Amino acid sequence: YRSDVPFAGFWYGIFMQAILLTWLYNNTKASLLPVILFHALGNAQVLPTWENPMSAWIFVSIWTLVTVAVIVVWGPRRLVRCRTE
């Protein structure tokens, strides 16, 4: 189905989304609902996706910018779940 999409771009995009999903989970008090909705929006192609090799790179660029923005604004410590003891 997506055989024309570059392999490296596909996996890099998945990696960026994994970072965002982790951030979302950790910053919603471990709620899965926002993570499920975010993932469902991607599956429904509401969020940016790709249709050809050129749009695949646009897709990867958008996810990279969003991921970097999340890390810059909220800091890398928000990507790790902290235990309060």
C-alpha cells in the first residue's frame, strides 16, 4: 500500500510520533484516551500523512518540527514519567 514511501522516512516519522505519544501519555496523568485519540486521528488521516514520496518528506518534516517544539517548550524531562515517592 505504501511501497513508494522511503523506508527511512517512514520509520523516522514513526519514531517522531512515538516521542509525541510518550509525551502526551506522561503529561495527561497517564491517561490513554488522548493517546488513543491522537493515534486514531493519524489512522483516519486527519493529521498530516503521505500519499507519495515527496509528501512523505513533508510528513516527516512536520512531525520533526512538532516533536522539537514539544521538547523545546516543555523540556526533555517531561518525556520521562517521574514517580513521586
